[in-house]
Amino acid sequence: MARSKTHFKDVAQQIHQAGAGVLAWPVAMKAAADFVGGAGAVCFGLNRKTGQFSQFHTHGVEPGVGEYVEHMNRINPRMRYSLRQAGPHVVCDWDVLPDAAIQRHEFYNWMERTNGTRYFVGSRVQDSGDHSLFASIEFTPTQGHPQKSQIAAFTTLLPILKEAWSLLELRTIAGAVTAMSTVLHEACPWGVIVLNCHGDIISMNSRAKKILATGESIRDVEGRLHALRGADDRALQAIIADKLALHSSGVGGERSLLSIARLGAKLPLVLRIAALPQDKSIVLPSAPALLVFLSDIGEGPLLTEAELEQLFGLSRREAALAMHLAEGVTLPEAIRRMGISHNTGRAHLREIFSKTGAHSQLQLVWLLNKVPTL
């Protein structure tokens, strides 16, 4: 089978595209199988100590994947051979068993019965600690053992597969980090707005969106953060410019505090603006440069009554009273709103202090507003 450079480049491109997430892995696996001249292709990650699989991608052997992962890999003589080796290598069936033993072995009989394949050329492509990347091209009994030219063709694809797999792992890690960042972003008890190196808003959490939606203090004007009052806006823009200069110079961690007036007689909105250090090797418009934390000091507790009951073992009435107090309501007013007697209210307060460990209403308010939320 003739293999041109153009054919190789096309297959390599498809494998790279699979690693980048712009092409399905089964499509790339089919391209690899066709290039080598096999009936199927497999690649997967495996923890050599625990036997746990990750990122299992196939073409032509899909019917047996579940059973292979659950049972057949443990009796797979190919895998046993590879795990005994010191490191990455290429292997064929004749390295593992003589042909007569292959004909009798349970694993090979299962392969032919399930997927119509029997022979293979495979590789433990790379190791990273206890984790390894394995790949193989599968052949039918009619196709027979892989020929030398097919083994050579398979070997030329291994560096490409290694690069694509590394890209896939980086994407997987990046996805996990992004998911974690989103959770932390939303769990933050303040509004959080992220600005890029040009001062453009690139993201904000739900609390920040809620604050901006009120239109009482700050707003999004064509993707930029602005205060409603002229004097406040001039102070805000000056701080943002100063922090962006720090960011571009590679200095981070500097924070500035700013109080922004709100419409009406409400308490002001407090902003803390921090510069992130810039990585000079990677300058992207979408990269975070500044963090703007919005603190609504007039906002009540972030917890719900049900969460207070769960966290501190408060009764429903005790939780309701605690919520009123945390919102800045006086004890007499809270008692009036709840429609209970003064003695009952005092009794509830004693229980709240006992269960939360607070010794005063001030300490209780501080405590309830310090508990992290999701």
C-alpha cells in the first residue's frame, strides 16, 4: 500500500484536530486505521497502578469497548506484555504469543467474536508518572499479521498522536480549571467584575450583574465600567488606569478602595480594585488584568433560613429571627414583625447565641455575613 506525504499530512492534521477538539476522535482514528491499512484503531489513557482508563477513543471496535474496560483488559496478553516493559515501545502479536497460542487464547477469540479483529500493532506511546498513553491498529484474520510497511506507517504516526494527546490533556485540565474558577467566582460573597488589559469587561459573576442591574451606582457603558456620578466616575477611571499600568509592568496584588454613591439614601457601594501581574510571554486581549470587587454593605445575609437551620441547628423561628437581626433590624422590631412576645423573642435569641457561639447581636451579624455561600 503506497502512502504519500500528502496522505500522511492529512492524517496528521486530523489527529491534531482531534486533540484540539475541532474534530471527533473516531474520525481521526479511522484516518489512522486507513493510513496503516487496518480495520480499526484504538487509543486510551491508563493508570498502570490502578488500571483506571481515561479518554477511550476508537474506530471499528466500538461494540467491545465496555466489556474490554470492565473485564477483558485484565486478561489481555498484549497489555500484560506492555506493562512488563520499562517504558514506551512498539509491539506486535508475535512479540506476545506464538500463532498457535493466539488461536486458543480467550482474549483473541473474544476480539474476533465481538469486533471481527484478531491481530494488531500497538504501542505504549508515552508515560507520565503512573499514567500511559496506549494506541493500536487492529487487523482482521483475513488481513493477517501487520506487515513491516504497516508497522513503519504506524510508527510514523506516534509522535503526532503524542502531541495531540498532550493537547487533549491540556484542554481537559483547562476545562476543569475553568469549571472550578466558575464555582469560585459565584461562591464569592461579593460582586466580581474582571477587566482585560484595555479596561474592557470580560466577565462578571451573578452578584455583580445584580448590582449593575439596579442602576443605582455603577453601570456597563459599551463594555466599560462607569459610575453614575461624575466625580465618582473620574475617581474610578483614574484608579482603573493606574491599576492597568501596574498590570502592564508586571506588578500585581495592589488594591485600591473606592466608595461609590448610590441613588437615594442608601449606603454607598464599596469597590476594591486589584491588579493582576501580566505574563509577558502571553499577551491576549481576553486575559484578565484587573479584578473589581463590589461590596454592597447594605445587603443582608447571603444565607437562607433553611441554610441557617442546617448549619447551626436552629429552629424555623430561630432562623427567621436570626435573618431579621442580620439584616440590621432591631430585636424589638424583629419581634414585632414575627408576631411573637418579647419573652419568646428573648428565648429565641438565647438559643441562637448558644447554637452559633455568638455573644452579642453585633457578633451574630458579623458571623452570619462571614459564612461562605455557593
